[in-house]
Amino acid sequence: MWRSPRRFAIPWPKRSPRAAARCAISSPVTDRAATFSSITSSTTAPANPAKSAATRSARSCRANVRRFTVRTVSIDRAALTHRLSRAPAAPTMTSQNDTLLTPRASHRSSKTDASTSMIDTLGPASGRRALIESFAPTLIAWQREHGRHDLPWQQSRDAYRVWLSEIMLQQTQVSTVIPYYTRFLERFPTIEALAGAPSDEVMSLWAGLGYYSRARNLHRCAQVVVEAYGGHFPRTVEALSSLPGIGRSTAAAIAAFSFGAREAILDGNVKRVLARVFGIDGFPGEKRVENAMWTLAQTLLPAHGDADIDAYTQGLMDLGATLCTRGRPDCARCAFTPHCVAYATGRQRELPVARPRKAVPVRHTLMLVMRRGKSIWLERRPPTGIWGGLWSLPEGSDTTALARVAELHGYHDSASAFEPLAPLSHTFTHFKLDIEPMLLDMVAAKTPSARDDAAGRWVALSELDEFGLPAPVKKLLAGLTGTLI
Ligand code: SF4
């Protein structure tokens, strides 16, 4: 049964009669807006509250929320500092930039510290304290009743399985990950099996999941854990985050799910939830905003570890993935509706603040599809960089460059024989790649083609599935298979 958001309600400070008059509509949003407006009334309230009550709308109340948030930056510093000074100190990491990783560190920092002042803007002191203290219990209760409990990796606390799922889930949706996770475990049931596998096989199983540096790091990490830790993952965030491909948030998730450690996570989903619930302005990719969010995430942790931290960490992930989604937050079903700043101010679409816009650069490349009978020539890409370690088609900036490749395979003066195929494009994180494929039938090659070696080989179309191919190359060849055979 769906639990009403009101069941999680945090008591807000009592409204003054004036505030009650100004926000006549009774709802969590307007109740809260009324409270805020009562605090700002010394400078903003009209002389006749009764008249105002008849004319003002919930919209004006939301505007008061914004005004209040701006005005209380300095008022609430003492309350926040007091709250943070009472919070238990959490284990710290010792990076140079991490001076604000614990509440105590924040307490000791300068008054002008950007991270502290960022948290200072999170609504009124009383409401903020109540929200901070009730955040974990609310989230845990919601997760236990409405969160996800049947994902394949939730059935075990085994660090190998937890780690595998966390790496695959980075920037990738659960529904996409599940079949990959299952195939990986079938082929590599233990970390020793993964560590000892040929990299080609690992890359091939990963092909299609994207962000291929994750697969290379996954393989290296397995080898390090086997060689340096006897096949057992270390238990602390510090040691975990020193392993290849494991960042601070992933390390915290592994420590929480595998060992019940009381550690804060802060991936993209969590940043979105915190930005909305607490009304945090600023692009979360900016260092000062991210530092403030780490401080807040550490402060919000449940008081106890084990089962609570498990449900809490999973709850943050579930809330961000299922309700507080990027494009369509389902506020009507959310446990935080009565307290969420973004909901109260109608700013769900504005928060978190988007990355400052920059034009996405477009690159252009030609790809050569050399056909010899029922085989295609593939080349292995360098181990690092775009599509590192995967098999792909030869590339060139123009047809002259492609003709030089064909010449190595015994086909001279091939430029006029290129047959243009339908162009396609692929978007990476930082640029877009426009691909212009050219088909070349190698029947006119004068000499036997280059022999197979580690850097390239002729691959039968029926065997393409055994090679790790970049998604656009896979798509291109899949489209050709019917016409080439
Ligand atoms: S109320 Fe809406 S915006 Fe706020 S946390 Fe819930 S889903 Fe996200």
C-alpha cells in the first residue's frame, strides 16, 4: 500500500496568524510557505493582512520562500554551526581538497568558507534542523516499503558482486546492466576467474555497456585485489578508493553494502535528490558545490550502521532512479514532498543547476569497411583513449587516407571504388562523432591481403559477436550483414 507523504511530515514552526491569513490554501506546500512568509513579514508584509489573505495566491507564497532563502544566509550560520558541531565525526579521507569532508572539519573552517555558506542557504534554521534530523529515518522507512529489493546484486553482501554491480551501474541504467551482470557472473563467478581472464574476453563481454575505461579498470582492479589482497576486497573507503576505477562514492557504496560501513555516497542521482530537497543552487560539478554536498551527505547519514546504512544507501539510489528522476520527478508519490524545497518552490526542473552550456564539438571521421568474401577487416584500437582495446574499422580523415590503408592490403588506386554507406553519428561525453563509412570490395586486390596479427585480422561476419566492437561499429556492421553475406 502507498504510504501518504504526510505520514513522514516534519513539524514546521507554528504559523503566525498573519502567515495563516496570507496562505489560505491548506497543503504541505502552502503551510511551509506560510511559515517562511511569517519570518519575512517584518519587511514584506502589507499593512492589511486580511486584505492580503483574500488576494494572494500560493504563487506569492512560493515567491516568499525564495526571498526568505536569500535573506537568511547569515542569520542561520550559528544554528548550523551548532548543529554540525554536535554531529558525530565521521571517518575522513585525506585528500588535499577534502578539508570539509566531516562536520567537524566544516566547523573548524573559516567563516567565509564556500561550502559552509552553501549549506547556510538551506531554508530556515528550525526547518533545516528538522529536515536534517528526519532525512535518514524518512528515507529508510520509504526504502523499506517502496524501494527496490529484488535486484540481482541485492541478494548478496559479497564484495565481488557488489563491486561488479556498482562499476556497471556508473552512468548506466539498471535495466541495461542486469543482462551484462548476469553474463559476467556466469563467465567469471569469482574475482580470481575475472583476474585470470584474457582482456579480449573481458572487453567482449563488456561491449555495448559503453565507457570502456570501466572495463579496463575492472580487469586491472580484479588483478590487484587478487595479487595484493588475496582475492578479498579491503574494507575501508580509503583502501577501496585506491583501487583502479573506484572513486570515493563507489568505494562508500561497496563499504556500506558489503561491510555495513557508515559512509556517504554522492553519485549523480544523490546530487539531484540533495539539490532538490535542500534547494541547493550551483552546478554540482563545480568543486565548491560538490564539497558542500559531501559535507551535507556526511551529515545526513543515519546514526547507526548495518541494516540502516544498507536501506539508507539503497534508498538514496532508489529515490533518484525511480521517483526523483531527471526529467519527470514523481513528487506526488515522494516521501519528501512536505519538506522538499524544489517542490515547494516549483523548481524541480531547475535543480540541480545544469552544467554551464558549451557548444559540443563535432568530429568527423571516415571508416573503411573492407570486404573479402564473407569477411571484414578489423583492427584493434590502442589500449587507452576512445574505444580503447576494442576492435574497430580502419579510420582516416579523407578517402586518400583510406586508400593508403587499402594499398597495404594489395588494393592500389582504390579511391574510385569506394561505395559510400549511410552516415551515422555517435555522442560521447565531450563531443559528437560523425562517421562516414566507405565499403570496398577487395576482389580487385592485386596481392594477398595483409595477414592476421595482434593489431588486425579478417573476421568472418558470422563471428563478429566474439569481438568487442564499439556500439556504432556494431550497428554499422549489423546493418551490412544481410547485404554482405
Ligand atoms: S518532492 Fe519531488 S523534487 Fe522533491 S525529492 Fe521528491 S520527487 Fe524529488
